[in-house]
Amino acid sequence: MADRDRDETYDEFYDCVNMQPKELEEWLDTEESKSVGDSDDGESTGHKSGRRIVDIKRTNKDELTDEQWDHMDKVIGYIHRHLSQEPDGDIEETDWRYSLMNWGHDPMKDE
């Protein structure tokens, strides 16, 4: 896990992941969601991550596994890195936004 304690990880994860579980599940069912990301077995890394994020958000904090904590750190890092690469112009229908949404963050909510 990164150099932060679990309380910090938890808070930052919930700051970064601004989509609710049902909202994320519905997004993951769209063609736009399935159209982005790297994939070697038919499902992109981000799409798999989105499904894991739904599970994490539906798990009580004191019941999270070490693997879930590690994934929360990975999600935080991905979202921070990806946000720093924001393209110019309208982002609404961009692969950049769609990738972030697969990881549970809709940058349109920040506007």
C-alpha cells in the first residue's frame, strides 16, 4: 500500500470515486464504457476495476480485505494520473472521460 494510512486511503478513495455504485454499474453496461481501455482478454483493465470499485463501495470499511485496500490505492493513483492528462476542449464524449468513468470518476461532476 502507498505511504498513507488506511483512514487517509479511505477518505481519498471516496474523494476520487465520485460515482455511486448503481451509477457506476449502469455506466459499465454501456457501449461507451466497453469501448475504451487496454484489453487482453475481452474486458479492459478499467472495466474490471469499475466492477471491483462497486464491490468496494458496497463493503463496510471494517470488512475491506487487504486486496481491496490495495485496489483502492491503485484507483487513487490512476485517477490522479489520468486527471493530469485532461485534453483541451469539450470532454463530454471523449475516451479520456470514459476511461475515468470506468475507474469511478466522472470529471463532468467537477465542473
